[in-house]
Amino acid sequence: MTTFRRLPKGGRIDRAKPVSARFDGKSLGGFAGDTLASALLANDKVLVGRSFKYHRPRGIVAAGIEEPNGLFTLGEGATTEPNVAATMVDLVEGLVAKTQNAWPSADFDLMAVNSILSPLFQSGFYYKTLMGPSKGSWMFYEPFIRKAAGLGKATDLPDPDRYDMRFAFCDVLVIGSGPAGLAAALTAGRSGARVVLAEQDSDFGGSLLSGNDAEHEAWRIACVEELKGLSNVEAFTRTTVQGLYDGNLAVLVENRSHLRPDAKKGEARMLLTQLRAKAIVMATGAIERPLVFSNNDRPGVMLASALRTYANRYAVAPDKRAVIAANNDTAYQVALDLADAGVPVTVADHRAAVSADILSRAGAKGIAIFPGSGIFDVEGSKGVKRVKLGGTHAVTIECDVVGMAGGWSPVVHLSSHGGIKPKYDEAVAGFVPGGFAPSHFGAGAMMGTFGLSAAVAEGANAGASAASSAGFGKTRPIYAPEHATDRTYAILPTWTPAYSAKGKAFVDFQSDVTIKDVKTAHQEGYRSVEHLKRYTTLGMGTDQGKTSNINALALMAEYRGITIPEAGTTTFRPPYAPLTMGAIAGRTVGAHFRPVRLSPLNDWHAKNGGIFIDAGLWKRAWYYAWAGNSPETAYVKEMELVRRGVGLADVSTLGKIDIQGPDAAEFLNRVYVNGFAKLPVGKVRYGVMLNDDGIVLDDGTTARITENQFYMTTTTAQAGEVMSWLEYLLQMHWPELNVQVASLTDEWAGMAVSGPKAREALQLAFPEADLSDAALPYMGCKDIRFDGVTVRLLRMSFSGELAYEVHVAADYAISLWEHILKAAASTGIKPYGLEALASLRIEKGHVAGLELDHRNTLDDLGLGKMAGKEKDYVGKALRFREDCQRPERWSLVGLELMEPDKKLRGGSILFAATDEIKGHGRGYITSVTWSTELNKFIALGLFDGGLKHEGEEIIAAFPLKNEQARLKIVSPHFIDKEGARLHA
Amino acid sequence: MMLPCPHCGDRDVSEFRYGGDASKERPAHGTGDLQTWNDYVFLFENPKGPHTEYWQHVLGCRRWFKLARNTATNEIGGVVS
């Protein structure tokens, strides 16, 4: 039995270029210019898949982006892409496509048993059955249901294709290249405006591509030729505008998958463009609606306009007879064109009367018309055998294809992305844009303007207005082809089927939602369109209800006895059509997922045994190979080096800020809680900053280089935040202060020389500098010249040992680092990494990013005494608010592990000895290390009441590993409480 | 959304950081009154409609400025001095 056949001539296919693709493992032939869908029909493959829930046989329904049924998995292995609409895929040599949701095949599908069990799958089935009395039932059933009611399966292999993203700008963006879009683009282009024309189809022309009128075709070609000749116009095919956003930002995705088999290495499969347009013309057309009747989902039942497209554009037509069910005049365009292609046609028109003009034109071509009639039922299981009509002419007609002409839904999606709700238009029997932003315009079918000459006029007008709104005054409009007759529409909408038999009548083919499901939803109280959607899953498939939404909400309005505008629509959101994740990710994948920051010493670490760890965006040297192969043992060795000899660490990631100006001291005195006004030149001071709310923002050090120049360091984590904060205060609130701030974080490098032999090592490196305790005491600083370069020495310590930081312009970092290691080799100096650096400071009880969790006060951290009593500083007032004074606040404590055979973990929850181990506890461990000084695990933590509990035993619980350990609360200063080492 | 940096001109919002409500006057430095600071730091109108906000061109010239923006429509009213 043949249903569809390739016509011997005609169409836009290139018969000189045969193409061979693979479909379900077999060869599928066609021509250049075919889509996968047209090639399937040309090969008479009408049953192409099974439906989502019931596994009913399904065929291609549409010819465009709205296709609900014909979804396939393309590609193989790593290039697998599921759920692609066959109507949007160019048939190219080497294309591989597979059916989905059927096993073992679409023709013989074992899952079709679901169809017999169909009462189970009515709306709300999941909720009613599986969320029922036994809580575990969903868990049990879910995997089976997912397998049975699935779409295609994505691959979990890495995507080998490349995706790209670019930014672009233009004066006028025209979306859609149908008659209105072509007229708009050309009229705007003739004004000199930079125009971008985006067309989702593989060719320009929109509905003109589906016609067979030579004059219209000549007009289309003339328009496209002129556009291509204008240097200020860029026109893109296969490019879908997926969303419109604030500030006239349009997101365009160009699909170049058809080039895939020939793609050169590195060529993008998809290109996402973030386009900013001064003005936008939407000429997005309209999508035909199906009619709802018994068994309207049989393969061979299609949108009427799709039949016309397949016949005229792809030269694929029904073999024996087509019956078209209609409620408007546009059905006759289809009937006439099919008749021209030699297909016998019968039209069952719901309307009681058809115009004399149509009757005479149809009669001349032998088209039978049954007014006042509609489809009662479709017979045939895997295809159409015959239809039975109901109404005035209750006859049975043998046929192989049924066309549904249920009226047109303007594509208003983009016009409502900005939040403007579409409005219902009675004459259109559909929703049209509810309005436009000032620089947005609409034209053609998307406005409900269906005739060719009317659409061209409206398009030309919109193009001129858009050009003018973008600042381009003079243009010449484009006119419609001379003999363009405006088709009449004259729709009489039919929502509830008038004559339908008892078979399943589908509203949403893709989500398998029937008219009965909509009724059930109404009866059970899910009456808002948003609830209807979620309860029945209507419109929630990959097609987002492009063919089903209007029918569904009109039915719901009828059941509720309200008008369609009262029922309203669901919200349209980007993306307009499905797109692959790769297109969104672009090149931001793998190592490029986020930016990487590298220390100026990075290359040295990499060449000299540094093992790296990610710290925020930074790659930091974690430990070095000289100290061992595993971090657990290496950091202990590096700690010992610093405690007993001397080590060199890269601290370049610290925030570094140059602060200059006559009011710089006053400025620092305001932002730090402790006094900086009287900091002498040549001295460094530790300081803490608060936010306005009295909570600690950051700690760091600031050195006074000269009277009016200071050098601040911040924590690595807060460097950006502190810089912005200082700029905020200076620019917005304290303009009276004459101060400039500049970030030197990337411009300068820092290295710490730490350990009892630090002075000896530094003296060997800088033999001419006076580094005596008198010349450079603890918390002193000085700039020296070394080899013609300024080197900044700051005597301060994070580790608790005698230590210096050496700062230098980043370009000199590696040579200075190497010089220190070489000159001081006799001291045994070696590099130490981040793990040792962080562990040494735990022993010393210095707080760092892990403790500064944006919830603690100065007192929580034991730093309350630092704050100046007399001076004013940011956060002073709110520091003393009631909540910050609570005695049971989580405060800094030192912790020692009491059970030597156990391990301590950061993040462990702290409980009092008598507590039940449950819930959030009384605090948590912030930092843990093995202490080389105490030979045990120690930690810093935040605990309810803090050091008031010094000496008490508490419990650390780590529920993820079911571990508990006893700890003792001690002072956080585990070593050298008097600071003798610092002052050595 | 494009924001008008007073120094660089119109730039994409992704170059900026949001800095909070700018419709209130920050208490003068040294103001000791707890209530004044409490109201300034914690109490906001959060209007749907016209609003004044702080923004910083943080990935550009680092200029801070006050901006009039409609929070319901994202219509930009311009830089407020």
C-alpha cells in the first residue's frame, strides 16, 4: 500500500544531487533540498514513531519547527543528539537517524501494550497512583515509567563538536523572512541601516517556499537577490531567534549541523550570537492548528498546510486521495495546489456555507466540497484507510491522507518574552501581540495579517518604522507582486469536535494529551491554564505546545463557560525552540569553564616539582615534590622546614592595594577598626575591616611607605571585595577625602621567607641591606634597591616564626625567587606550599578565610580588643547591636584531639559532651592540621560561647562518615604565645 | 540590559556589579546612633517600579554611580548625581 509518492517533477529539490542517509540502519534516499521528514515521506515511511505514553503509531504531522511527532535521534556515539524534529534536519550525505520510544521497532512496538492500559495514563495518573498511600511506590515504579514513556536518550560521552559564541550589533533585526520579513528587511536595508535578517529555515521566503505561483517566486528571488547585494545587510538561514531580552538583546542560534560531515576541524556546529539591535521587526509568521477528532493521531493525518509544503516544496504528495477537514478558507489553497499536483481532494468544511468564489475555483479542479461536515472518525490502525464524516454529509471516503485546517496561531512568542501578554483576537481566532516595546514592530501573519499583499505592506511599513527608530530616515518601500490576491480567512473556530466518534481525540500529540484529559483536569479542579498544563503535561514537550496550546485553552474556556481571553495563555519563555546545551555553553567548557588565575611564579612551580591545587580561580602550589609524594606527608615536612630552618612560599595571590593621597591615613583610620592615623613611616600594622553591619569583612596588613603612600594586603579570597568597598566609600560617600586606590594584585608578586633562619637567608640574598633587628624590627618595612629594581621588605609573619615578605613587580618575580634560593642555599632554604602555609597559621592561631565566614564579629574572633575605643570606624555602631552581643555566639576556639588513633576533619559539627549528636550542633571545625610542634591533630573552630569553655571536653561529629571524636577546647594560640619567635 | 557608565558609556550589565539601594542617605561617618545605622543598613523598600541603585563598572573603569532603573521593566532612567 502506498500512501505518499515523489512527484515526477517540480519542487525545490535538486534531482541532479541524490543524497543517501541512514535511517534505522537502512539506506534512505532523497535529494539535496530534502529534509529528513520529506525524504521519509517520499520513501513512503509514514509510521515513524510511537507516542509518548500510549505508544500509538505516529507519523509526521507538520513541515516546520512545530512538528510534535517526528522526533529522532541523530548521529552515533559521541555525536548522538536526541529528540530532533525531522522537519528541521537537512537531508545530507552521511546523516544517521534512528526512531525513538519504540522497541524493537516503530512498526512492531511491544510497548504498545500501554495503549491497552491507557486508563492508567490519564491526566494526573502519576500523582494519583504513585504518590499514593505507600511512599515507596514512586521510587519503585519510576525507572520503569521513565523507560516506557521516554523520549530519546542523550549520550554521556563528551561532545566532540565545537560550539561558538559571538557578540554583534545592528540597527534593525528582522526575524523571519516570509513576505512580511523580506519586505521589512529590504525597506530597512534601503535606508542604509545595518540590517540582520534571521531565518530559521534553510532558505529565505517563509510561506512563499510552500507555494507554486511563478510570479510570487520571482518576487521572492528578486527580494533575496537585492538583500544579498546590499553590503549593510547580513542575512542568515538556519538561524533561530531563541529569545528577546532587555535592552534589545536577541539571542540567535545558527545551526550548521548540515555541514557536519564536511566540517573542517575546529568549525563550530552551532553559533550563538548575542545581538544588540536598535530596533526589531518580528515577522515570525503563524502555525497551523490541528483539529480535534477521533483518532486524529493516525499516521497520515497531518496539518493541511504541511501537505501543501510537501507537495510544492519537496514534490511529495498523497498517492490516492486526501481529505481535508477545514474551518476556514486557507484550506482551499491546499486543496487547489494538491489538485494541481494531481491528487484527488475532498474538503469537509465545518462551515455551513462556502463562498461562491471558492466553490467555482474548486469545482473547476474537481475538488469535492462537503459543507457543514466534519470528521467523525478515522479508520486504519497504522495508517489511514478511510474517514467517516459527520454532519450534513455523513459519508465514508476511502483515502490515505487527512489534512487538518484548524486555523492559524500567530507566533507571538518573541513579542511576549519581555513580559507583554498577548491578546485574543476574535477575527483571527487566536492570540496576537498585546503590544510592543517602543523599538519593536510586528508584521504579517504574527499580527494576524494573513494575506500576501497585506503582509508585504505591513512588513514594508514596519521596516521603515524600525529604520526610522534606529535613526535612518529615508527609504523606498517594497511592493507586493502585482497579482497578489489576499486570501480570505473567514474562520469559524471549532474547539469541541462537533461529530467525533469515541476514539481518542488528541489535543497534544507529543505529550499524548486527549480531549478527555482536558475534561478530567477541569472536573478535578485544575482550571487555570497554568494548572491544566502541569496536571496534564500539555504543552510541556519539546514542541512546547506550538500546535496544541490554543486548542487546549479554548476547550478549557468552553468547559468553564468563560471566554478565551478570560482563560488567558500560559507564559512564553525562551528558548523558542529546543537547542542543544552545547550551543549555550559555547567554548566555556572543560578547562575554559571559568577563568584561571596564575601567580607570576606559576612557571617556576610547574618546573620545580610544585603540585597544584585550585583555590578560587587561582592555581596555587599545594606542596613540592622535594617534601614527598602525598600531601599528607609532604606538608608536615614543609612545616618542619619552616619551624626549624627557613622556607620560601609564594604569597602573590594576596590582594595588594596601593593607597595614595594626603588623606590616605585618615581614610585607613576610618575603614580599619584599629588606629592607622599615627602609623609611622616604615611600619606595618595588622588591621581588620568591618562592614556597615558590624560583621568582619576582611583582615590584612597595611604598611606606610611614605607620609602619603600606603601598601595594603588583603586575604586572597576577599581581594576583589575589599577593593570595590574602598572605591565605593571614596567615590560615593567620602568625596572630601583626597585619596586614590589602585589594585596591584596582578602587578606585584609576594613571597614569604619564614623560619628561624629567615634573616640569615635574606641577608645572603641582599648582602648590602641592613636587616638587623634594629634596622628592620618586627612589623617594620622598607623598600630597598636590588639589581636596579625596587624590592619591598615587610617583616611580618603568618607562620609565627621570624619571617619577612618580599614584594616585587611581577616581571621580576621568578628571577628574585631563584636568586633567594640560590644565594641562601647554605641555609637549606626550600619552597613550601599552600598546605604548609595554611597549617603553620593554624598552629599560630591566625584566622583566615575559613574562619572569616561573613557571620562573625570582632569578639567572635577574639579580636575585640583591637578596636579603637575613641576613634570612629566603619561598622562601629552596629558592632554593638544586641545580636552581636549575645554571649552564646559561635566564637573562635582552639581544639586538640583527645583520641590519638582518630582523625579530625574540617567541617565536623561540634557538640557539648552531654548533647545528643543530632542537628546543627553548637559550632563547627573550620581548619584542621597535624601539629608538628604538639604531635597531634589540632584545629580551629567556632563554638557556642567560645573560650568561656576553655579546658572542657566536647565532641566533633562527622555524620557523612559516621565518625565521632573527643576534643578539648584550648587557646587558639598553640605555639609561642608570647611571640618571642616573631621578635627574634 | 545595557547600563550607562558615566565614564565609558553604554555597556552590558555583565560588566557591572550591583551595589544596593541608593535611595537612602548614608549616615555621616562618626554617627554613633544605633537606630540610624540600623535603619540605613537593614530597612529597604524593595519597590516594584522606579528605583535608585548603586552600580559599579567593576569589569571596566571601576566607576561607581547611582542609577535610576525601573525594577519592573528594566527601563533605565539614567545616572543620578
